[in-house]
Amino acid sequence: MKTIIEPFRIKVVEPIRMTTGAEREQILAEAGFNLFLIRAEDVLIDLLTDSGTGAMSSLQWAGIMRGDELYAGAKSWYVLRDKVREITGFEHVLPTHQGRASERILFELVGGKGKVVPNNSHFDTTRANIEHTGAKAVDLVIEEGRQPTSRYPFKGNMDLTKLEGLIKEVGPQNIPLVMVTVTNNSGGGQPVSLENLRAVRKLCDRYKLPFFLDACRFAENAWFIKQREPGQQDRSVREIVREMFTLADGATISAKKDGLVNIGGLLLLRDAGLVRRADELLILTEGFITYGGLAGRDLEAMAQGFEEVVHEDYLQYRIRSTAYLGEKLLAAGIQIVEPPGGHAIYIDAKHFAPHIPPQRFPGQALVVGLYRHAGIRAAEIGSVMFGQGTPPPMELVRLAIPRRVYTQSHVDYVVEAIIEVFGQRDRLRPLEIVAEPPTLRHFTARFREL
Ligand code: F0G
């Protein structure tokens, strides 16, 4: 069959509501044209993030009822630990409330002034947690990963020459670990090949460096490997996932992505000394080592989520439905980061609104235009988000797809709306910032339309 369907029936529904054009004008003005500052109930289709916004399955909800809420050694903890051991092969599993809590613990232990952490592309919380310790975060994605129109199949790959160059330049003693983010969120949700992960492992061995994964979207990455990497077609996603984790000495995971839950995270480690120190920090700020700031029911939902996310009918549907959105936009002449990523489509806003210069925020203008026209919420990833540091090479708008939430007709509506906005793109209005905080301004800055 040609049509790839949603591999589930819908048992519970949550109504969404369309606002009028006049209401949206008022909402935009009151929020200072910042979509982070509007109420979710005023959004028709919310593509702000794929993080924690997914729908849980009936078995996950059953797990919520089964959750064991006793303080230490709860049954639910062992269910989660055993599932994570089965999927990843990691013996030491630390639960946390979300990805950045894992990052905070890890980099408090290995970061510090004078240290340098390479990654293909650091996600902003990873970078912030590294820099918070005084260390430096360096992005070393391959050149193809910076070109929106390159169709290279693994645009998330680490540039091995640059990585070795950096190790030699700053000295291996100043690199506490090498990290690779799968898939590469900041670079368009692009995957990393198994070949590249193996090569990073080898390089780390040569310089005796630990190798960590930021594995938020590990299953989506494994699906791309199965589809695109020569020699991987006959392996199961489970096997590929296992190999990805086996190559690493540790991993930080936000379970709000491929854990298919609304809250939760993990820190996976091999080094027993590091585990002991991480346990101490976990107890200090997250919670005891068998719940890490989560309720027992959250642990159950996570365990079931990690099981369901490696199901291949789910992954086929997931990756195909993201590509479907991307292909429709491309066919209408709208430039996106190609090929479509796993969890999101990134529109090239410079191409979409060439009449708006970066300092007038073309990405934000498009985000505002999409909400104004159709009640859709997307996220700017360009000069608003990064403009307080080095100006970004690309002005992007991310349409992140929540897992198992929207149907194909929702996506068709989104496509139609974007094409209509594209048809009248000269009406998108440049913006000026009227108030901003000193850091991470995209969350709270207020704008004025020019
Ligand atoms: N690493 C990556 C690659 C991420 O995409 C995120 C979150 C994190 C770490 C942090 O995890 O939110 O659970 O603390 N990304 C979300 C997003 C917020 O919208 O892309 P967290």
C-alpha cells in the first residue's frame, strides 16, 4: 500500500478552537508579537515544539494508574530501569525530570573553566549548562549540515577533521568528553550515521576521551540509519539503537521527545566513579536515585514510551508524516532545510521574506504571519534566538511536530495556510524589539511591527 497511515486509533480527543482574525490581532498586540507569550488555548495548531507535547498510548495511561508512589525502590523504578537497560545496554540509569537536568548534573561534574566540549551542534540548554560551569561549547557539524539545500543523507554528522584539529589545539586533557546530538536538532533535525558515530568512537579511543550522546531523538536517528545507510536495511531499529548506545560512554536524554512522555529524562553512565558523584548531585537537587524528581507514574509511562518508540510502524509513520509536510512546501516553491528532518520542518525565512533584513527579523515576521493568518504557532530560530551572540548563518522557522497528536488533515491545513501566506509574503511586516532581557531573549522579548 502506498498510503502510510497513523498506526493507532484515537480514544480520547481534545477540542481545539479557531479564533477570529480580529481576536488574533488583539492577542498578537497584547503579547508584543511574541508567540511564547500567548495562551495555548488561543492556538489552533501548535508546532512550537515536539518536546513533552506528544500523546500517550492506552498502555502508557494504564501505567499511570499502576505507578508505585513509594519513596525508595518503587516497583515503577525497576520497570523503567529494566526497559532502559534492555533498549540501551546501559547498566547505570539515573532518572531526572528532563533533559537539561541530566545536562546540569553531567557538566557540573566534568565541566569548569578552561574545559572545551565539542558537539555536532549543541542544543541551547546543553550549551547554556556547559557555559554555566565556565567551560566552552564548540559546534563541529560537517559543512553540508550548514547548507539548507544540501541533500546529504547524514547532515548531522560530526566533522572528524575539525574534531581532531580541536583536540590537538586545546589538548585532550582539556576536553572532558565529546558529545554527538542525535538527531541534530539545532541543525534541522538531521541524522548522524552509524559510520560517523563509530569514527567518533575511534577518535575518542585514540585520545582516551569519553564519548557521550545527546540521545533525545535516538529512535528517529536509528530509523534514518535503517533507511539511508548502506548495509543497515536488514537490521532492526532495536539492533541499531543498541549499537548507537554501545558506542557511547554515556548519554543525556530528554524523554519528552523519544521517551513519548510529557515529562522525564535520563542520564546514562558507564564509569562507576562518575555514577557515584552523579548520584550525590541527583539526590541534592532532583530526588532520590530511584525517582529523580518524577512521580512513580511518570516512570511507568516512560518505560512504556521507550518500548513503543522503537516500534517500526510508529517510526515509519512518524518520519513519513514529517517528510510529507516538507515535500508539500518544497513543491510549492518554499525553501526548507532539505531533506526534511525527523521531528520538524525548518523554513528558510530569508528565502520566504527576502524584503526583510536579518536585523528586522524575517523569521519572527513569518511566525507572526502564520499565527495571524491561520492560528498556527511556530518557533523562530534565527536572529531573535541567537542575535545577542554571533549572528546565525540561517534565519529559520521551525515547525516541530508533536508525536501522535495531529492527523494528516491537520498537516494539510498547515500546508495550505503556509502556501497562502507565501502568496502574500510581501505583506509580512518587519519587526523591531521594544523590550528584551539580557539573555535567552526569544522567550520574553516584545516587538513592534514596522
Ligand atoms: N537536547 C536536545 C537535542 C533538545 O532538543 C532538548 C530540548 C534538550 C536537550 C533539553 O531537553 O527540554 O527536556 O530539558 N529541546 C526542546 C525543543 C525544548 O523544543 O527542541 P529538556
